[in-house]
Amino acid sequence: MLSGNDAFLFAGVVIAVLGLVFAMFSEKGTYRKIGFIGNGLIILVTIIIPFIVTTFFWNTP
């Protein structure tokens, strides 16, 4: 990612989204909670926080 190649970041986000989908359809238990928390944190850090920062705090040219 530091070299400007975002393919690894994109692949990680796609895998995290698939993990959330699989966690939704899994049986109730510990692994479901771990899937939601872990994949949710990845989505939060890679998509939601950068979106909020660039939209509300970093909007000056």
C-alpha cells in the first residue's frame, strides 16, 4: 500500500465483506461473534473511518 498499489487493500476489503456475509448465515456461537467483530473492524478501519475523515474533516483544497 505504501508503494501506491492498492490491490492488497481492495482484496482485503472484499474478503472482509465476504466474511461478514458468511457470519450472517452461520450458526449462533462464538465463531459468529468473532467473524462479526473481526471483519467489522477491518471494514471500519479501511472504509468507514477514511470516508468520515475525508468527507467531514479533510475537505479543504
